[in-house]
Amino acid sequence: MLEIRNLTKIYEDGTLAVDNVSFTVPDGEFLIVIGLSGSGKSTLLRCINRLIDPTEGEILWNGVDLAKLEGDELRRARRRIGMIFQHFNLVSRSSVMINVLAGRLGYARTWPTLLHQFSKADRQKAWDILRRMDIEDQAMKLARELSGGQQQRVGISRALMQDPEMILADEPVASLDPVLAHSILNYLEKLNKEDNLTIICSLHYLDLVQRYATSVIGLRAGKLVYQGSREDIRKMTDDEFKTIYGEEAERISDGIEGGLERSEA
């Protein structure tokens, strides 16, 4: 169980990115966070795994406040939280295999891993995960040689090397076309259902949210302005839509080519 209580993040320049946000994520949920760019989605996800330190509030995961952890305790907690990024965050000049093995850095001794010396068990684990992601035939290629969809599958594989209990996915399909977007979200859905992994994913488009989410929250200007289930968002009213996306936003389609038309100043 993840409980976010009164979470606030104010950056040094005074920007209020997350404003007193509270919500609960039961184990095994596929929670999708929606909202315009600048609404606080990325900051929220990065606060949860402490890539960004919150200004105030609690991040309770199985009763432990991640916001208060430091040093070794924080590193041990982070091992169990995988992170997937919009722009993949791979080492482009390294092989797919080395990028995936990087997911074990939180468990392995530093000096051997700097020399790419991983255990036989870790290498076998990496092969097994790549096979599960249908990308084992790309293992020896450089990351930069792969397509965007393939690179994101490498990103998912790297996260799985941590043996996570929760995966945070920050706009994981924003740079992919609609077909590849569904492909990547299908992999995440499979992990959610088969491994009971909690997934927290930020997305823009309602057609994807309606298809994959088990629950949804909406942010606007850092504030939590919407909470609901998959069924709720399928029945979202125009007023609820505008509460999240603003009066100037127009719902143009819930299909694969649409989702929303948004204004991002």
C-alpha cells in the first residue's frame, strides 16, 4: 500500500509543482496520472522514489515514510521501485545487455560493475527478462541502434532487474506512435496482472487511460483535482474534463487518433 499524504514540492525558484496532494494506491493497482504538461505529474512520480526531495508531506509505503529515509535505508527502498523514463535514459554507446544489467547496480558491489563484471546469475536473469520482453535478439546491439519502442522495452527490462514491487513510468509512450504506445502499455499491463506489480504511470491521452488504468488521478497546477476508477473516466463529463485540462481544452476523440486537444503555454 502506498499512501501519499499532503505532499508538497516547492522548487528553489519558488515554483509550486505539487500542492498538498493526498491519495492512496493499493498493491497491484495500475494507477494513471493525467494532466497537462506542467501539472506536476513528473514531479509527483520523482518525489515518490526520492529522485526529487519533497518539501512537505509523507510518502508511506507499507508503513515506512520514504520521505524521511536517507543513506543506506533510502538505497534499499529504491531497489524495490523501478523507474521508466520518457526518453529511455539508456547509455547509448553501451550494449542492450549492459543497459539491462545496470538495473542490478543497487545490489552489486561498485568496482566490479564499473568494469561490467556481473555475476552469472545476474546475466542469466537479464537474458530471461529480455526474452520476456521479446527483445533478446537485440541483446548485443548498442542501445542507440534500436528503435524507440525497442529502447523503451530495454528500459522496462532494466527496471525489472531490480526485482521491483512498484514501477513508476514517467510519460513512457510520449515519444512513440500510437501503435507502439499500445505495445509498451501492454507489456506494463502484463507485468501488473501476472506479477501483481503496482504501476503508477503518467499519460496524456484519455483513450490510453481508459484502456489500461484500474484507477486514475488528475492534476492541475500541482493540485489533485480528480480521482476515479476506469469506469469513472469512461463516463467523464465535460465539466470534469475541463477541471483537469482547462476551459480552453476540447475533447475531440476517445479513439486511437485523439484523446484530447490541449493548450500548453
